[in-house]
Amino acid sequence: MSNEVELKLLVEPAQKDAVVSLCQQLAGGISPTTAQLKNTYYDTEDLRLRQFDMGLRMRTTEAYQEQTIKLAGEVLGGLHQRPEYSVQTLLDQPDLTLFPEDIWPDDFPLFDVQRELVAIFTTNFERFTWRIDSDNDGYIELVFDYGRIETGAREQVLCEVEIEVHQAPMHEAYKLARRLITRLGARVGSLSKAARGYLLAEKSVLEPFIHESFVEQHSGDDIGVGLYRSLNYALQYWQHNDACFSLNPSVRAVAGITEGIRLSKVILQQLTMLEVDVNDHILRLEQMLGHLGWLSRYDGLTELIAEDGAYHRALKNSPKLYEQLLQQQEHAVQTELVQKLTARDDYQLTLLELGELCQRQPRHPELMEIPLKQWAVQRLRDDWQRVTEQFARTEELRPEHYLKQLPQLQSSLQLGYCVGYLFDADYRERFRAPWLDMVRGIREIMALRLLREAIKDSDEPQTEKLLNWQQVQLESLLYALEYSRRSALKQEPYWELS
């Protein structure tokens, strides 16, 4: 067995000559070895290997033929880590019994899978390889693959650099990756060749994540382990949606990218309190969020015109206004701006460097060895005290106050995703429910503000009547928010009950 550890970067096919030139320069001028590789990937029709997160291929070269199985692994900030087993063979089809018996999960139907294997797709490419020796007797292979992924009548260009680490310090690999990003505009790659092949063969789909989950923490871990596990989750969430956006630009993917960036920022802020220097990363994330600010306007307009929403029927009775809102929603979408953002060096470097941060896990030994749950109780207590102080006023709150407090409330709820798993789920959900209702209500305030602007700018003959109706809707919403606020303030904090 070998444990494949590599950084994957995607480059534009037009950059082929520039990639070869730069890689040769990075390798000290040494010419590459080259090989023509053909890989055929196998699975069953019902994709049972894929269900176990395994990839099976047959590789054919001029010198040999081998079968390889890659088991479940992890992808983080372009760093791919997966155990793999390879066996040379003369057979035309892979034989799973040639692999060690102990690699299979207990419930893996080995012989059923073997009997039903079929070819799913192939990759044909030229591989350029440079070996870069390290000072500690390890080495790095700098690999450039250029060719195609093929399945039936469909094909896709394959153009990627892999930085494969063999007992060398990881910081050397990240240094090479930075050069490729800044010199060639390379992009951090989160999808393997196999994943892209399954997509091309229409054997899998890539859908954006739109709901965050609680990170599965362990109460016996210390703060450092818990926070870096949370950052790992946030980065994977972000990268998954980034990959979705690259393949199919959509507002849902942008929303997922935005939530991943926000969650990453919340976790980095916790690290700064523990004397880990990540302020530059936080600044970059804040700048990115500025480019994604149009999403709030889009969501507000969607709230107004959604067919299952509270305002759709009434607005349909004002056709000019409704059409105006539809046009505003369409114009609010700025996916081209997001495409420019994700292609920028600083965006790609942030993905790469946050992945490196998770790999290095720098920590202050005295501050971060405290048990995670002990820290979580105190941190949640302090964080929510600031929230409740802003909402625990005797008078009814006005829209401006709600809007001002939304960022802090969202941040506190996201902190809950990082450590909330450590506490009783029923208590946790009971506490969070009215606060989540408030978030939805505050976003609705933003929607009604957009509606007021649209009414004033519309050609509807009954403008005054519509403005009065909008005001009634706002007052009704504030009444509901007041109920949620009082309910939220009465809830027992779940971290005090577990």
C-alpha cells in the first residue's frame, strides 16, 4: 500500500507550453520523463465502488499494465490524501481478489462487485514528470498531465499539475503550488480525475451544499483539534461549492461559497483569540465577502416574488410592479463578478493556504490544550452574552436595530455549528430555533425595504395604496419578530444544560 499525498492544480489548456517551461524551471532545468498513459475506470452499473468512495482503474503503458484501487480519503485545499493499492497484471479486466483481503470494509460485497464490473470512462494523457529532491532524503514529483477524459461520445480536456509528496516537507510542496498559482493562474483542484469522469459519464451529479451541518466533535479533544477540524469542514464546504460553481455557475453555488467563507472567518477569529496569527487571512475573507454582497439583494427580491412566498399573490395583482421586481432580480445576479473573483490569485492562494493551515495546525501550547468542551461552554457563554445584550431591550425594536445586529447573530449561530455537536441535540435545537426564526425575519425586513424602493420607482397607479400595504406587512413582520425575540431570550442556553 502507498498513501497518495498530492496537491492538485488545474491549468488552462492554452497554458500547456508555459506549464512545461515553468515546471522545468522549478525542477532546476532538468528535463522531464514522459509517458503516454491510458486509464480505464471500472465500477458496477449501480456504482457500488463509488458508494464506498473507492476508485478502480486499469492503467496501460508501453512498459506495463496494472490495476489500482484508491480507497476513501480526504481532499483539503487542493491536498489529496488517499490510500491506494496497485498490482501489475496481464488480465484485460481488473480482478479485485488480487488486492489484499484486509483492505475491504466488512460489508463490502466483493464477489458481487467483481462479477458486475463494467468500464465507465477512460483517460488518455501524456504525463510529464520532474523529480525534485528534498534536503531530508525525501523528494517531490512534479507531474503535468495533458490529454482527455472520454466516455462514449463525450470528452473533456484534462490539464492539471499534481505535486506528489514522497517523504518531503509539505511546505516545499505548498511553495511550488504558490508559484504555479501566481505565475500561471492555476486553480486549486478539489475533484479527482475519477470524480470528473463519473460526472462526464453522467453517473454522478455535483449539487451545491446549501445547509451547514454540525461538525462532529469529540469532547475529549483539545481546543486545537476541535478548531482545526471545524476549519477543515468549512474549507471542504467552500471548496465543494466552488467546484459546483466552476462546472455550472449558479446563485445556489455562490450562496454555498459565501457560507463557507463566512464559517471559515468565524473559525479564524477564534484562532486569533488563541494567539494564532491569521489576521491576513481574515482580511482576505472580508474582501471576498464584499464581492459577494449582491447575494443579499438577490435573496430579498426572491423572497418577494417566490411563488410559495407570503407576498407573491398580492404582488401579482400589480403586474407592472411584479415585472419590475422580476427584472431587478435578474439584474441582481452577478455570477460574472464571482467568476472573476474565483480566478484571482488571492482567492486561489487563500484556498491553498487555509488548506496548509489545516495541515500544519499551528497552536499556542498553553492556550489550546484545554479540553474542547470546557472551552466551548465558556466561549458560547461569552459570545451569546453579547448577542442577548443587544436584543434584551424592554422596548420593541425597530428595523434598523435588527438589521444592525444580523451579522453578529449569524456569526454566533455559525460558532454553534463548530462546537454545538458536543451538547444535547434537543436542548440545542430548542435554543437555536427562535434565533434562526429571527435571522429569517431580519432578512425579510431587507426584502420589504427593497419592495418599498420598488413601489416608489414603479408606474403603478395606486402607489400610495401599495406603500400602505407594504407598511402593514412590515408591522406584521415586526410583531412576529418581537414574539421570536422574547421566545429566544427565554430559552435556557444548551451549553448550560448538558
